[in-house]
Amino acid sequence: MATTRGGIDLGGTKIQAIIVDDDHQVLGQARHPTPKNNGPQGVADGIVAAFTEAAADAGVEPSALAGVGIGSPGAVDEQRGTVTQARNVTPDWTGEFALGPAVASASGASKVKVGHDVTVGTQAEYVLGAARGFDDVLGVFWGTGVGAGLILGGKIWVGRGAAGEIGHMVVERGGAKCTCGRIGCMEAYSGRKAMELEARHRVEQGEHTKLFKIMEERGRDQLSSGIWARAMEHDDHMAKHLIGRAVKALGAGIASAVNLLDVQAVVIGGGLGTRLGEPYVEKIREAMHPHLFVDQNPPDVRLSTLGDLGGALGAALLVKD
Amino acid sequence: MATTRGGIDLGGTKIQAIIVDDDHQVLGQARHPTPKNNGPQGVADGIVAAFTEAAADAGVEPSALAGVGIGSPGAVDEQRGTVTQARNVTPDWTGEFALGPAVASASGASKVKVGHDVTVGTQAEYVLGAARGFDDVLGVFWGTGVGAGLILGGKIWVGRGAAGEIGHMVVERGGAKCTCGRIGCMEAYSGRKAMELEARHRVEQGEHTKLFKIMEERGRDQLSSGIWARAMEHDDHMAKHLIGRAVKALGAGIASAVNLLDVQAVVIGGGLGTRLGEPYVEKIREAMHPHLFVDQNPPDVRLSTLGDLGGALGAALLVKD
């Protein structure tokens, strides 16, 4: 019986595909940029390409796998394998798209399941990573946007299907405009997309930064987490300022979530969280402190231990058993 | 077998005691102002006095009851019946006090259980009131402070014991100072205590209001929910402005909680919520709307149907069966 599985982490900038065995060991992988020009179908094609390459890397046929799981942004209907409003992935992904069925028919995989990216990422940290041993966990994924996964009493919590939008908790009424169009969301300060818009705006205003020079040197057209990290290493003033601003907003938003839910542990993941690492997890702890109502008993705030592969490992958990 | 029970709602301004039968019908009640001058023991004495009066009103001996439940602010240890840091009740309630044992020994009640006020209030709305039929409920109690109770998947959620501090979610970084000492908490705008401090400050600055005149006419020394409601009826400019400001903060904070948890229903209770009623629940719905991430699918936002007695009815549920 096939116990080898595929896992896909669909992100705003990249598609990470892995093949794992029954013990979650990675047998093969591939990483492609997220296609931006052909809508949801183009993204499905990109997923199939990355998955096929990862299967070849592992030396297995896609059809021989027990199945493939996909972690996706947007509103996910797990039963039907559909995804709605994943505009961070591709701008015209506004309606509903049957991502699971599209990948199944094009890839030859016997079973395809779709879950919410941050939920599967949190589940991965809970089963395999930094949150092992806790029952109540808030996973915070700091990347293009800021999303959260919740494990409450040992079970995934999705509410009516749309829980975890920590990035759109209000931390500053009357404050910055978010990429979602609302005002004062945490993501308006902390999301990498919003941070890039702010950086571009500041450059237009005459401020200097190495961010876009590093971007051009790398042949990219947007500011990846690696570019932000590199600019920080170069002591870039604007990068330091905007990351500091992001951390302050994360502190307020995560502390607010903790005040409401009183979870045991918070795991920081996502592209920026993973790339900036433990020194910035410490800065997030410090930024939470002034807003924690029970500040003598903070939750355990930990860096993701699965890092870049956490989302794909969690997606592969969707098709385990 | 005795199935008649007592329920006590301990608030920042009053102690509400009721005696109920097995069908939650109120057989007797009493309402006393919360003693402010003799610390936690004075509060325990006040609870016993109100409870004894309610029992007499119902024509039963305290010792003949199946038990009495107490809903208390602060950090509650249900196992031990202790309450820590209930400064909204009496200013020097900073340490731990064994409220349950103190009430048991002085009242002659056979069983005393203590729960968190907003948790038992939410449980009452879930079992008996506005939240019947929902599995996932956020109860928001708008009074001296702003607290929340959570029912998730049909079960009370308390986290590590301190969940529900919705009043200390950050809605405006760098904003108003909260009575808790922190900055920008929702309660800094919406809590009745903070609102009174702001009103006194504005009067010192030369602004006019009928709030304190109504307070004096009623022989009170603080602004109760009834005083705020009466000032609104008199079209008092300051009262209208500060209530409007409170509603805006409630909208941002409750929407943030919904974005994180995606509950089915929100119940608005507490002294101010109950007194101002449905027109202000509608204003809260409107204030939530611009901050809801999935604004096409808002939760059902309802006024508490148990009103002033909800907390005491929920407290009595603590000793049912």
C-alpha cells in the first residue's frame, strides 16, 4: 500500500512541492515561482509542474502516491477542494476555483485534498515541529500577508471556514491602509506586500534604500523575504525601519489574540518569520509584552522548526491515512 | 433532593443574587451595591447579605439549596474557588482571595462554586438565551469593563484560565490610556469606568454635560449604565459623543475577534449593552462592518435576552447537577 505522499505549499511568491514517506522524510522536492499571468488555471498548471518535478526528484510516479495535499491561501472549501479569493496568489483570483479537481485531472494523482495554508502549516508545527506537546497553539505566518492557524484543545479550529485572519485584526484605527482595502489592519504594517508598497512610496518621496537594488541584482520584480533579510544585513535604514514597524504591529496583534484566547504557545513561521529567525522572534516577544493583559504569564513564543517546508509538510498531512 | 439553586453576579457596581428552580425560573432575588471599602472580605460579606436576602425573598433556607454559584470578574480558579486581581470590584483586590470558601462558611450554603463572570454569562445565553442553537459564540459584556466569554464547538473556552480579555485587545496603538495602565485597549474607549474618567477629564477642561447632575440627583457617586442611558435620552452632547466613541471601538475589537475566530454568533450583554439595547446593537453591527474581513458573511450579532439577570442565571448553572 502506497504511503508516499505529496505536499504542496501554494504561496504568493512561490510554489513549494515535496514528496514524503510515511515518516515525513522528504524524498524529493521542487520550488517554482507562482505564475501570475494566467489566473487560477495558470496557478493550477504551476502546481502540477512543481509536483511532477518533485515526484521525478523522488523517483516516483505521481499516480503511485497515496495522494497529494495542497495548502492554499484564500477561502478553502475542503470538501469540494475549491479556493475563493486568493488575490495574494494571483490578482484575478476573486471568484471560486476548483483547485483540487484541476490538479487531480492534470497530474494523475489518485487523491488531491486542499486545506488552508496557515491551518496546515500550524498542524505541521503541532504534529512535527515547534508546537509538539502543546494543546492550544496559535501559528502566525508572516509572509506576503499575515495569517494564523489555530489548534484549540488539540483540534484545528476554522470557525465557519474563515478563521485565522489575524492579519486583519485592527491594531490602529485610522492608521495605514491595508492591501485588503480596510484601515488599520495588522497586515497593513506587517505584511510583506504592504511593506513593499510602503517602501516604493517612500522611494517616490525621495528616501533611499538598497532594497530595490538588491531586488534587481537578483533579477526579481518584488521584494522577497530573502531581499528584506539581505538589506537588513547591509544595515539598510529603510528596511530596518519598516521591519521594526512590522514587528511592533505583530506584537500588538498577537498579544490581542492571546488576550482573547490565552493559548499555551505561539509559533512564528512564514517567509519573513523563517528568514529573519530567532532574533526577530525575540523582538516579537518584546513587542507583545506591553499589550499582554496577563503579562506575568506569557505564552511560549517559538520560531517554526519546520521553516520553509512546514507548509508543504502540513499539506502532505492532509492525505495521510 | 434539592434542585433549587442560588446564583450571584458580582459586578463592579452591584451584586445581583437570585434563587432559581430546576427550570431556571427566578423564585427570589436581591440587588445590593458592591461594597468598596473593606476589600475582598467586604465583598464576600456583601455577597452573603444579598444571597441571604434573595433566599428569604424565595422563602428558602440557604442551607436547603443544592448550592450557589458566583460569577466573578478577575482571574478565577474554579477548582479552588479563588479570585485574583478583581480591581474593578474593589481597588485593593490585587492578590488572591478564597471567595468561594469565604461565602460558604458565612452563608451556610452546602456547595459554592465560582466561575468567571463573562464565561458564566455567555454560558447562560448559550443554554437559556440569545445564543441558543449556535455552537460557536462570542459573548461581549459591555459594562464597567468589557469582557468576553467564548463557547467554541459547544464548549466553554477559557484557555489557560484567562481567555476572554477582549477589552484589552489593542484597537489603537498610541491611543488612549486604559484603566489597566496599557495603551490603546478597546476598554480604554468602551469601558464604563474609562468613559467616566474621560467625562470627568472633559468637565475639568470646561466642557458641559448633564451626566454628573443626573448622578447627583440619583444619589450616586459614579456613572452607572442607567445614568448614561438617561443622559442620552436628554440628548446630552458629551454622553452621545462618548457612547459613539465606545461603539466605534467595540466594532473594531469585536470584528477583530471575529476575523480571528469566525464564530457564528456574537451576543451583546453587560450593563451598558443591556440598558442601551437593540438600537445600539445595530450601531455595533455597523461599526464592525468596515473591519470584518469576510464582510459578506458577518456573524449573527444579538442583544442578550437574559439582560441584567444573565450573569446570575449563568452562575446558578455552575451548581446544576
